[in-house]
Amino acid sequence: MSSDDPDDVPLTDSIIARAWWWSLLVVAVLGVAAAGVVLFVRRAPPAAPSPSGAPIALPGPPQLQAPSAPHFTDVAQSSGVCFTHTTGAQGDKLLPETMGGGVALTDLDSDGDADIVLIDGCEFDGPAFSAPPKGRGPVQVFQNLGNMKFVAVPEAVAADSPMYGMGVAAADYDGDGRVDLFVTGVGEDRLYRNVSEGGLIRLHEATAESGIAGDGAWSTSAGFFDADRDGDLDLLVARYVRWSPAIDRVVDFRLDGVGRAYGPPTGFGGSQLSYWLNNGGVFHESTAESGFTVSNGSSGEPVGKALGLLFEDPDRDGDLDVFVANDTVPKFVFENTGSGIFREVGTTSGFAFDRNGAATGAMGIDAATLHQSDDLAIAVGNFANEPSSLYVSRGLNIRFSDDATVAGLAAATRPVLTFGLLFLDADLDGDLDLYQANGHIESEINRVQSSQSYEQPGQLFLNQTEQMEAASKGESSQLLSSSSPLFVQATPDKVGDLALPAVGRGAASADLDHDGDVDIVRTQVGGSVAVLRNDVLPDQSRHWLRVRLIGKAPNTGAIGSRIDLIACGKSQRRLVSGTRSYLSQVELAVNFGLGSCDQVETLTITWPSGSIEVVPVEGIDSEIVVSER
């Protein structure tokens, strides 16, 4: 396992399939055994008798009080966002039916607030696709009118031929100052150039004229980033498995007591990523030349089964590296060598596998700097009975360890199946919290696993850094110590509609109503979208600062910039990139929670070019717009 070659690990589908079938029994047995070991090892010694002969009660470990949490309200219907995802399911249990769809929160009309873009599926008609109900296309746009009010814009995209949409990427690829869209799908991808004017949102399909050619693959997440630092934005597309209705029927996954069912991707072949180099708004394919292919050394077959995609810079060398969440095969890390050429180092970095050395059913992915240091944490949402992962790199390097257990995430995330996953400062205390959108893939799963359900509650894990620091100074009544977990799950009764059961898939965040706190839009397969308005701690005063960057053309969104903020001695760092979560894009503007702090000491922008600018901040609880000089 010391080699970068994934063939040093047994990866064959037959082995993984057998492991998946045995996993339920093994987990149950190991769980019982582990519980016994823990009870044996941690059992308190007998109480010593007091002089009177009565036992003396020994103090137990401190218990965390339930943290205060923001309350979320689903305002989709009242805000005008009426959308129900189309699966196309007709009883054949075809794998794509349970995997979509994505959401992008991005400013299409250039008015400074985030509009909502939702990606839809369509019907299957034998080997082909047919239009979804009401003839709507794969891209549904809801324009932000302000004050959490939206209006559907069906004319934003001209009537398209049918497409089974999956994910979406948003960025200004041609440098004209307007945000464009790239939509992924099963068998086809499409690029839409933004031609909006005068507040009217219009998107023109430009796939062919941009040079992007399809090959019939199943694409999932996608993202724009400046891979070679030439100023314009290149495009990376995640690919899932080799799939067709015929292949799916041959695989014929079944569950006892259910019959044909939606199953893991172990019966399907892998795929390569697809990388497109931007040359003045025209793309050419450069996957192999740039180092983005990963093949089995014995068979030559593609290894990847990619669902989640993330760009980050853990070694702080100014070049964006790429992290890929693969489903049931090792996750990838593509290190940028500095010239737009990448090398895959997932295994040697410690990111490819979980803490037990196993590949997981990885879906969503996001990253954050969680402490006042250079440590980078990358969270990955996994399949049911696999806890979410939290890979932490200490120092400026690409070396990770899975700290989910010590951080307090493992136990609470093991029972659920997580797709969308986001870091956000939900309570505006200056520390990034973690949200998970959960939901199973098999609608009948409860018939064979009583511990599982198709609809699953969303989860919010609150970052306890501020409380632990206060406790160390004797300033907190909460029972916290340096050994307390970093994250504590907010109880469902505190977070409102965020915790309502759903078949959660895509998730994205933005301050949709410009009130300073971050809201969430969550999709669900075959169900209605949720627009989760954040009503952050109305009984407490929490300050904030919103920073929106305007970069020099062609990278007008300043993607790849780093923002460093210090307020009341506390530092925060954010990378400007919308590509994260699952099939989705967050807004590029960044909201910093300041807690009770009422002033910002320094705000520093490191632009993609490497130039550094210190920006004066005269007030808080407002937005500042910074244009690159």
C-alpha cells in the first residue's frame, strides 16, 4: 500500500461485491465484540469503601451539554421554488434513477445575489431517454428577487432534447463577466453560455462551439479551476461507472426479500475523469497528457468511480490540487506539479482509504480550515454502515489521517447514507460546522435492514472550538475540556426542518436573503427541493462579514483566491471555489461569522495570480466587494 498504483490493493469488483454482502454481518459481529472490549477496557474500578463502609461514588466522564443551534425552516413553497425531481423510474431499478440531482447557487443575472439552478432527470424509454413531465428540460432556473423570494424562469434555457441530468458546475469560462453553466448527465454533458441582459436570464447551449465533445459516458460532479495558472478556467468532469440499461439488467443486483434492487457500483466497470484545457473560451481534451488517468496495472481498465470533486491547496504552493471521492474504490488525490501536470498520490497521502485501510462508498466531499492553523480537513460522506471520514493534514503538506472518530463524527454518521456534505458557519460563531444530506438508494431497504430507512434525517454537527477555548479559560458553563470532541451533533428538535427525513442528494449553501447567515438548498431524488432558511440564534447577537471578490478577466469570479480574516485575534481562512458537496456548487461569495466580535482587524486577499492585497474593513454586518487591481 506504499505505492501510488491502486493495483497494490485488491480492487476487483468480485472481491468488493463479496465484501459488500458480508459487510452487514461483519459489522454487526464486530460491533458486539467491540462493545464488549470497550466495556471491559473502560470499566471503572470498584468503588472504594468509605470509613463507614458505604461506597464512594467516583466521578464519571464529563458530559457535553446540547449545544445551541440555529433553526432552519423550509421555505421552498412560500419562496416560489416549486420543483420535484424526475427519476424516470418505471420499476426496472436502473442505477441512475437513484443518484441525481445537483444544485448550483450562483449569480446568473449579475445583480449580486445567488439564483437557484436545479438539475432534473427524465424518463427512460428502452435504451433511450424521453422528455420528463410537462416537457421541461434538465436545467431549471429560479431567479432571486430578494427577501427570499424567487421566480421560475422556464425560458432561461431554450427547449432542449431530452437529457438525464446529474450535476452542475458554474463559472465564467469565457471571461465576459457572466456566470456560465456546465451540466453533467448520463450519456451526455452540455455547456451553457450565459447571454443574460437587463436582468433577463438566458442561457445558450454552446457545447459544440466550445469544442467539448461527448463520448456517451456517465458524468457526475464537475468543476472549473485554473489548473495551469494561465488566467482562464479549465474544466474537470468526474465520471462514474460504465453504464447502459442493458449492462444494468445484466448485472441484475438483487436483495433477499426484495428481488431486483438498486445496488452498489461493484458490478460495473470504472471510468476515467475527463479534463478540458481552456484556450480563450475554446476547450480541448487533455486528460491523459495532464495526468488525470488512473488505470489498473494488470488489466489496463479504468479504476475510478467518481462522484465528488474538490479543489484545494493543502501545501499552499499556489497551485490547486484535486481530490476525488470514488465509490467503493480508492479515492484520488491529483497533486499539481506546478505546470498544469498532475500526479495521482492518493495512497501515499493517506486519503485513498479509511482509517482501517478500506475503500469506502464515498459520495460528497468538502474541505475547511478548522483551527487557527494551517491544518486542512477534508470531509467525505460515505455509504450506510460506514462513518463519514474527516481527513486532516497537519502542516503544509499533502499527508492525511482520518480523524472522524476523535472529532466526534463516527458514531452519529455510521447509521446514515450521506450524499451532499458541506462545511458552513451555521451559527456565525467563527467556526465551520458540518452539514450532511442523507438518504438511502433503495426504497425497500427497511424490509431487509430494520436499522435503515429510505428517507433519512439531515444532520448538523456544530464545531465546539469556541466553547472549548472558553472552557479552558473558565469562561463557559458547558462541560468541555481539551479532550472533548470537536463536533457535537445538534439535536433534531433544535435545527427544525433541516432534520426532516428525506432522500437527500445534492446540497449547496449561500446567503440567499443577505441577512448574514448561510442558507442551504437540498435536493432529493424523486422528491421536492428544500430551501432551508437559516434563522441563526435569534436570541443572541452574532456579527458577520460577507466578502465578494471580482477578479480580472478571464477569471472574473476570482476562483482560486484565498481570503484570510483576523477578528478579535481569531483567524479564519477560506478558498474561493464553488465546486464541493455532491453534484453541486456553492456561491462564490464568502460569509464569515464573527460571533460577538464587533471589528475586523485584517482582511487579506491572495489573488489567483499570487498578488496579495490587504483590504481595510470599516464596518461589519455587511457585504464588501473587492475588485482585483
